[in-house]
Amino acid sequence: MVSTFEATPNIALIKYWGKRDSKLVLPQNSSISFTLGNSVKTVTSVLFSDRLKEDVAWLNRKKTSGEELARMLLIADLVRQKASISSKVAIASENNFPTAAGIASSASGFAALACAASDAAGLGLNPTELSILARMASGSACRSVLGGFVEWKKGEEKDGGDSHAVQIAPASHWPELHDLIAVAESGRKKIGSSAGMDRTVKTSGLYAKRILDLPSRIAKMRQAIMLRDSQTVFALSMEDSMNMHATMLDTKPPILYLNERSMGIIEAIEELNASEGKLVCGYTFDAGPNAHLICEGKDVAKVKKSVAKLHGIEKFYDCIVGAGPIKLAAKESLLSEAGKPV
Ligand code: PMV
């Protein structure tokens, strides 16, 4: 009963920021992302076994405790309930990129965990059920259980049964699209996204306007993706990211995820776009200072050059549109049969 899955983060082009139900993780608005491929990823193994004495989880080879462990066990508990099993669980998860720094490690982590746990328990969930399961631990994770271009429909039902991700287009729809991630700081963020968004919903006056504007922005983004209209996709991505960060600044006390390096990147891309006479890149920032530079493959070198000259850019990850989670062979397991990390 051990299963190993690889999943990747996703980058939201229209962001989720704010819940209408904290327990069920139901969002205030729908969001649109693409799942990343060919670079950053999480591998997670799950073992349910009666030989285990206690529930245990490792993240990046360190034994977890407290809130971190509780969040991983939330998924394991839901799976145990659905599968009517009472065995203890062992979980091992590894990211090949900085954890909790605004590169959506929670999205890839909980998507991989939802897939591996339900598979290890023999549940055979469909993508909608997997998306709902992953959502319970981290909202954005519900989008990473699918590949390509994805919309998380906010849903209307009280129990969240219609709040899950759907694929708008597969990865093959737009293989030229890249997310060049510029790492401006790889440390953990100071305010977790859950606490941050709850505070924004409660105290930002600008937030209500954001929610009013989003349905039309989402419809435009969906259409621009279908048409592979890069100019509109880049413009709307920048608009939505700046709008979300404006509501964070308007939160009391304010939340500042962007740093001076992020600001330098924004200026550099604005200059590049102005000198090219068109948008060759759209920047977007999640809950952290690292920039996601959305551009087409032919422009990656140009975009990278304009940002690499800035002080303090630690690293780049060049991602394409990915196909979603994959099941790995038993020999790739991060856990031994006894439930110890290997
Ligand atoms: O899923 P969470 O709770 O880590 O929240 C993610 C929020 C953003 O990354 C800022 C936006 C998004 O839609 O991914």
C-alpha cells in the first residue's frame, strides 16, 4: 500500500486570494492558472500500514511536527475516512525548489499528496474528487491535480461539491508558453497565505472592488488563452497580480510580499516591453517576492538577460506548461516498506 506521485506547482494568471469558507477552503472568486512542467516539482510517497506505530511525515528529509504535520494528516485522514481504513500513515515529500517561498510548493505538495494517498488506499478517485481533496489542504493545490490550463470554479454549493478545478486546455494547446521564475529570495515567507488572505478579506476596503471586477477579467483571460493571444494574457496577468498586491497593501496592518528586488524586476520588464513596442513578457507574483515571468520560448533569453543584471537575483527556473501529476514506479519510492525515508 505504498504509492509515489510527482506533481508540479501552478502559476495563477488570475489569483485566488480570499476564502468564503475557511474550513472547506471555498474561495471568494474563481481563478485561472497553468500547471508548470519540466523544472520545479514535488515527489511524495504515502504508505498506509498496520505495522506503523504512529502517523509520521517527512518534508525535505526533516521530520515534521505541529501545524506542518497536521496539514499533511488532514489529507491522510480524509482518505482513511473515505476508504474506511484505520492503518497508520507514513508520508515523505521532497521539493526540488525552495519551500514556502511563493513558488507554490503547497500546490505541488498537496496535489502530489492527494494523488499518492488516494492511490495508496486504493480509492481510485476521479480528477474532480482529487481536486476537491487537495483543495482541503491548500486552495491552489486543487489546480495542480490537472495539467495544462486550468480554472478553479469557485462553485456555489455550501458543501463545496462544485468548487474544483477543470481543464480549459491541455498543455499541448500552447507549448511555446513559459514561466521563467526569477528567485529574488528563497527564505520562507513571513505571513502564510491563509492568514494573509483572511486578514485582507476582513480589512481591505479595495478588496470588494477586486471581487466585483474579477468575473469579467476571468472571462477575458479564458478567451485570451483559447486564442493564444499573448498580448492579452500578459496584460491581464500583470493587472491581476498588481491588483491582488494592492489589496494586500490596503490590509490593516499591511501585508508586503514584494521586496525591492521584485520592484526592480517590475521596472526592468516594463522597460523591456516599452523598448520592444509590445508586451514580450507579463510578470506575476504570488504570496512572495519571486517573479513569475510569463513569456514565449523565443523571448526567454531576452527576458532573462533584462532581469539577470539586477542585484540579488539568486536563480532562475525555466518552466513550460506541464501535463499534471504522474505516478512513479515503486523503485522511485521515498519510503521503505517499513515506512522509513530512503
Ligand atoms: O493555496 P494557498 O493557500 O497557498 O494560496 C495561494 C494564493 C496565491 O498563490 C497568492 C494565488 C493563487 O491563486 O495561487
